[in-house]
Amino acid sequence: MTTLIASDNAIIEVNNALNTVLSQYLNINGNKIDIRFDLPEINSIQSEPTVSVFLYDINEDLQLRAAEPRRYNPMTNTLLPGWFNINCNYLITYWDANKPSSDSSSPDSQPNNQATQVMTRALNALINNRQLTGIPGAYIRIIPQQENLNSLGNFWQALGNRPRLSLMYSITVPMKLQDIKDNITPISQISASVDQKPSLNNLQINQALTDKLCADLGGIEADTFTSKNMKVSGYNRENINDN
């Protein structure tokens, strides 16, 4: 059965699990990377190298909509709470502790600059932990730019026109609905019966067909129709014999 998390704590548990995974990969070899779950102030310089994990969108994951029925609890004669999948989209960015340098020889301008190293470790943390701790039913993926952000250009413009290395991260988790008490009467006995009706004989069938045909022909009496039919039939047979 899918492991569910309570609706009151769903987002908090996802954030905590994500923080645990990132901390294991970022804070290694004596490196201290600050992890925060919001966006720093515009044009601010952080006291320490920072990874911002910004939750910008929450929605129901319709592509992973499950059709699992609510289970029945025979002890209480009620249905257990249902569940659905919620999708959380994150923008993960790196914020340096130093002001941007105008010198191309500075460490921040090199191929192995700290932003690249930190975000590489963050990427490893995400792709190597498809199952988050305590949320085994989660579905995790790195995604392209989403329409929810309008465009990254507008987004960075709102943050002081300084683009930063970033990752788009999406996680879908099963969330338990509220426990609404639906009392169900259990089925204790099933029975079935068959009533056999007498079959019709050929005479009854012929009479019914004759009555229907007479009615369709304008209400001709059945006896009259039968007599004329016999005469016509005989006439046809005589013509056939003569030929």
C-alpha cells in the first residue's frame, strides 16, 4: 500500500526530507553551505555560500492521478481516508558570499568555480535520492523551465538582473485526505432467483405475427387476410404449373 503523509504536514515533511538530502551532499570536506527555504534579498551578499530552495508552485499531479479505491475497515464499518498526489516545484539556486568580480582571473570566473561545484553536489543529491527519507511513495525529477515562473528572464530581473546557476526540481508525494466518517452498511447475504416462464408454441407465434401484419396493413381481419392470401398463393401456383 502507498505510504501516505497527513495533509497538515505534507509540505513540511517534504522540505525536511529535502533539507536532509542536500545537507548530506553539500556539507562535506569541511565545507559549510547554508541551506535556506526562501529567496535572499535583492542584491544582498550572504554571510556564507548559500543554496536557496524556493518552493514556487504546488498543484495536484493529474498525470499520476491514482484510481485506488478507499479501503473498508470492518471493525468500524467505515471507509478509510482517500488520498491524492500533490506536486511541489522548487527553484534551487546558488548565492555566493562574495561580490561579483570584474577580473576574469578570479576564482569565481574559473571553470571549477564554487557555484559550479556546489550545484553539482546538489544535483548529485537530487538524482541519487529518488526516494526521500520517510516518503517512499515520492516521485522525483529534474525538470525544465516551467510556465509558472513566466520566464527566467523576468524572474531574474525581479532579483536585480543577476542570473544565478539554478535547478528546477519537482517532487510528487501522496497526501492523505481528511478522515471523513462515512458509515457503510456491510453486505451480509447475497441471493439470486430465476423465474422461468412457459415457452410459446408455434401457433401463438404465428397468430401474433398475423395480428401485427394485419394491423400494419390497415386493420384487415385476420380471417379475410388468410383467405385472400391462400387464393393468391393458389393463383401463383397455377401460373407456375401452366408455364
